[in-house]
Amino acid sequence: MNHEHVRDHIYVDGAWIPSHGSRTIDVVDPTTEQPIGRVPDGTPKDVDAAVRAARRAFPDWSRTPAETRARYLREVADGLERRAPELAALIAREVGTPIAFARMAQVGLAVLTFRTAAEVGGSYSYERREANSLIVREGVGVVGAITPWNYPLHQAAAKVAYALAAGSTVVLKPSEVAPLSAWVLAEAIDEAGVPAGVFNLVSGTGPVVGEAIAGHRDVDLVSFTGSTAVGRRISKVAADTVKRVTLELGGKSPTVLLADADPAAVVPRAVAGAFLNNGQTCCALTRLLVPRALKHRVERMAKAAAEATVIGDPSQPTTQLGPLVSHTQRERVRGHVEHAVEQGATLLCGGTQPPEGLSHGYFVRPTVLTDVTPAMDVHHDEVFGPVLVIEAYDDEDHAVRLANDTDYGLAAAVWSADPARALAVARRIRAGQVEVNGAPFNPRAPFGGYGQSGNGREHGVFGLEEFLETKSIQL
């Protein structure tokens, strides 16, 4: 085992301390299928210690001036930026993210999130008058942040940065599948001099540490990102203590190619978008909805784009598609593809066989399925791998019905030669964020979903306000 990545302590009350548990969890490199490190398999006693520390730290932190809190966040951003090459390489190894994307998104977005949270939190108006009342927004208290493996640093940043900016304190539980970058985050927070107890890190499994956080009477809010099934469980466990719960869950997001759009401009981007982070992205645009008259042309283009995708070792700068995060995830994705074909979908390219020359590692071929209909499970189910499905529609109303024919509502995209037409269709789609004609990511815009994609929003002013309580003082 690579002892460089062995983490024997958790971070509680400003110090690195042993876990109350004696067991550890191996972290596996999905490219080599070999362990590269380990972390403590934490216990409810660890959660108790972390929550007590966060509770003690909350009064002083919540009264710390917002600009001072923002200054700490900028220091954390600087610390992460200094270690960006190390972090990108680490995430490429524990998640399988191609190194170029790891640098840009996995690390770059996390740094940007801390800077944006500092700016938003430092300039926010926490008090206003309404007639004879003073309306006060203040930190919600102790936040339990439970984060996923697919964007381990960025998702932690989205919760930790905004919670701290709001004057709340945090207990973070990273995914046990890809936890290593959370230790670098904790080190950056410690080096920035953030007061003891304001941020705490406890590793472990969801059923043990995650549920201990969700059910803890002194945790005021749980912010969870992950699968819809686990989100339901978190909500049930948290309900007994009547705490606030925010959830960012799954998706089955559509790209709507309108009849006047140029397929040559759209299809390669749609394929790349579906394969983002090896297809392991909650807001990946995994359904391509096309006019029936353009279906065959789109199929040829999608097949060509998918087959041109460079798959291989994520540490190589030319790699566009790395392995899935685990054996379990690979088998789950293969099962979705097999079942789709059994139900009548046509396999344009890819499939369940290992990619040529890559019999080792958790790789899945870049896959495109067509002739998909709402009667098939793959139309509805989140696959979470490099699998794009193509669905034909008859007219614009039919396209909107297909786009909205999902239990989820996290993201969507609309393409048209007429921006006004694209915007009109975007307004009809029930999703938390809709991209028009490839518009860029906005770190200040709210991120979250409709339906079973969750509740609450992250990033920007909306993300800050998730971690605030509201008090009315009558004068």
C-alpha cells in the first residue's frame, strides 16, 4: 500500500485525534484495482465529539464579523490552490477522473467556490427593517455535511464554504469511497487558522457515521449530496429531530436539440457532456432528444463522437474517459446497458465488454443507445456511467413532454438557432438549471433540482441562505 495516503486520524476541535473505532477503510485506485490508502472507519462517538466541538464553537463563530469569516475562506482557497497539482493527481487516483478535468473542475471549482462564498458571505445584508421589525439572518447552527465520491472536494467546498461564510459550524463526513482529498481540505482549513471546532472531519460509512450525523439532536441542518435512495434515508433519520435537510440527489437530464439547431455543433458537445467525469455526474445530460427527421444523422454523429473518445489511464493528459470509481459501479452500469438492450434499445456503440487493451481497471466503453422510449427503464433510471441515450420526438410539445417525463429535475439543455425559441422551451422544462445554447457555468447561480433531484440550493446567495436562520425582532 502507498503509505503516503494512510490517514490515521480524524480532525476534531482543531486537532488531529484518533478515532474511537479500531477499524479502517481501504481506498482503492479504480485504474489499478489496488489500495492506495486508508482512513478511519469512524463511530457515533466520533460524531458526538465533533458535534460537541462544533456546538461549542458556534456562538463565537456566528458573532465573528462576516468579512473576517470571508478572510478565512480566502486563506483556505489560497491553501487549496497551492496544492492544486497534488489534489488533482489524488482525485484522479481515487475517483478515476481524467487529470485535465480533475485540475479544471475537481480542484478549480473547489477553489472558486471558496472565493465566491467569501465574496457572497462577506457582502451579504444580514439585517433589514420591515415596518417595526428588524429581520435578522444568522447562522443556522451546526451543519452536518455528507458528501459524495464523484466530486469529493468540490462537493465538500459547496457545503463547507457557504456554511462557514454564513456563520455556521460544520461536521463533514466525506464518502468512504473517495475520502482522501477531504484530509487536504482539513489541512488547508487548519493552516488558515480557522478557530477550533468551526470545522470538523469524521470519516466512516453512511449507515454508521452518516446516520449518526443525520439523527444527532445537536445537528441543526443536514446537507447531503448523493443518490436519491440514500437521500430518502437521510430524511427519515433526520425527521425524528425535526431538523432542516437539504438534498442534492440524482438526475436524468435531457439535451433538447430543436429542429433548427445545427446537429454538427450540438452532438459532439452532447456526447462529451454525457461522459463528464466518466459519466459520474449528477447533472450530466444523459438523454439526447432529437427531431425524428434528424434521428439517423444524429446517430451517426453520436457514434463517431463516442468512438473518438480517448479512454485510458486518467493520469495521462490526453485521456478523456477514465475508469468508473469501483467494481460495484462498473457492474451496475453494465447491468443498465444489458437491460436496455433486452427492452428493445439499439446499441450504437460501446456495450458491456471491457475496452480493448483495458481488461484491468473498472473501465466501461463509451456507450450510445438509441431507439429508447419512455417504456424502457433506461429512459427513467440514472445510470451514472458513460452512457448516452437518444430519443426521437415528433414536435416541440412532444420534446417538452419527454424532457419532463422523469421523476428527477436537476438539469437540462436546449439548443436552437433562435435564442428566443430556446429560452421559451427552457422556461417549460421542470429542472433546477437549464443551459441554453451551451452557456457557461455560473458559480453564483443556484444549483439544485426539482422533484426527486432533491430540495434546497447550493452556491451564490441562495446557497448562503440555506445555512441561515431567520429571526424577527419587533421594535
